[in-house]
Amino acid sequence: MSIVFDVLQEELDRLKNLYKIYTKKIQVLPKGSVSFKKRYNNIYLYLAFRNGYKVKFKYIGKKDSQAASAIAEKVKQRKELEMKIKKIRQEIKRLQKAIHYGQEK
């Protein structure tokens, strides 16, 4: 049984390292979501985020600009990393329970 627990512990360590890497990456990416607003005949991109209880909008540029596409891509990356982090947390909890339960016997 010790081989199984060693494998579980290695997987737990790997997930903890991944968690640290992803949280560092997420810190440099913009918070919030992309919002499009139509003004006259143009569509503009804003970055919507919370500042306390208020929702703030930061102007990025026209929908077709390079800055808009770059911010939209970064926000998408952040959302993907947040989903991965959520799954990693769940797996860490499961592994910790399995290791703890196995050590009690």
C-alpha cells in the first residue's frame, strides 16, 4: 500500500506546484470581463471589473483594434486559468482526504 500512497503524494505535490504556477500567471492578467458598447455607428470595447461594490468600466478601444483583441485574449486566458485552478483545488482536496483516510488504517 505504501507505493499507492507514494504515488498519491507525488500527484498532490505536482498539483500544488501547478497551483502556484497558475496563481502567479493569473496575477499579471487583467481582472474582469470584456464589454462591448455601441456608440453612434461604432462598437467600442471596455474592460468591466469590480472596485469594491461598484462596477467600473475601463475604455480599451474600438472593437477591431489590436489593443481590444489583446485584452480580450488575456481575459480569456484568465478565465481558463481560473477554471483550471478550481479543478486543481478540488483534486487537492480529494487527494488529501484519500491520503489521510489511508493513513488512519
